[in-house]
Amino acid sequence: MPVIKRLIHFLVPDTCLYCGSEGSMACQGCLPWMVTPKSSTCFLCNRQTRDFATCQRCARKTPLSRVYIAGYYEGYIKELVFRLKYHNGVAAAASLAGLMERRLRRECDVIVPVPASSRRFRQRGYNQAVLLSKHISRQHGAPHVEALGRVGQSRQVGVDRKSRLTQLQGDIYARKERLVRGQRVLLVDDVLTTGTTLHECAAALKRAGARSVDAVVAAKH
């Protein structure tokens, strides 16, 4: 973190969005209240399943074994995601990663962030999924590996699932195959909308030899 930002952080400490206490944007006491889904569901059809597993019907459509969802894209979590994306999201990443880590139920061998397009990376100067992945890696103990790359500049806002899948085909690829081959991979992203980006990332990891691919997101839109 640059010196000027460290100074600002020191002079104006983060406060919990829920209770206002100083220290972080989501304090340990309030974290449980911010995890909004009360039941575990399939990320594609919302049918109730155990530990956010993909249901049997949808399992034929996706290489993802499950997608853990920390919260819905509303209220405090929406504010945290906004700060993550548009306000040099280091502090927000730590708080969101705490929410996400609480959802995890299965062990993993490596933690892989969803890659950002070069256009998004230039705009923000960072990939928010990388920030989340690094925090979760430290909390969970599995190594953070940037095993995926991305080509193309596909815009997905306002595009339906079928069109997104068509746009993304070939955009995402595995670039560190030896680090994911035979491994249980946990994909990390900030927001789940249609699930197409996670789908393509999981497909690339499976082609690279990953044993299984789960995912965790901060919010479902």
C-alpha cells in the first residue's frame, strides 16, 4: 500500500458498516449477521441442496461441483462489493473474505482467482478476485495460485447467460496446469450473476486436469 494511503488509513480508520466500531468494515461480532443466505441452494436453479452443491439436474450443465454464496447483492454486502471494486478495495477485500471463508465446508488444495480482463485491470489497477483469493488463502491455509489467464475484452453487463457463454468461449485458459492437475480447486470471485464466468473458468481448470472445482463468491446478484 502506498505511503499516502497508509497515512490516510491510520488517520481515518475503517469502521464496521453494521455497528460503526473501528477496526474493519465488518467486525468479528457482526460478520455472522452479514451472511445473508439462510439456506443452501444450487447456484443455477436455486433448488435446495446440501452445502451449496450443484443439484443432480444442473450437474450435467456445469463442471462446478458447488458455489458457496456469502450473501446477496444488497445492503451491507453490496456496499462492501462497491468499495472493493471502486475504492482501492484492500480493506473491503479483508472483510468480504472473512464472510466468504465462513461459508466454506470442504477442503481444497489450491485457491484460484477468476482472471480480470486487461481492460478492467487497467481501469482499476488491480483484480479484486486476486485480493479476495489472497485473504482466503491466508485464512484457509491452501496456496493462492493465479492459474488462469484471460484474453479478449467481452462486456457482460446486460447480456443473458447463453450470450455470455458464447462470448466467453476461448477467452479463459489455464496457464499453470501443473499446479492444478489432480487438485481440488476453489475458484474465487466477487459477484455471481449468471454463473457463466465461473463456468468457463471451471471448464478450463478441468481441461487442465483439476480433480474437482468448487467456487465461492461474496455476493449473488
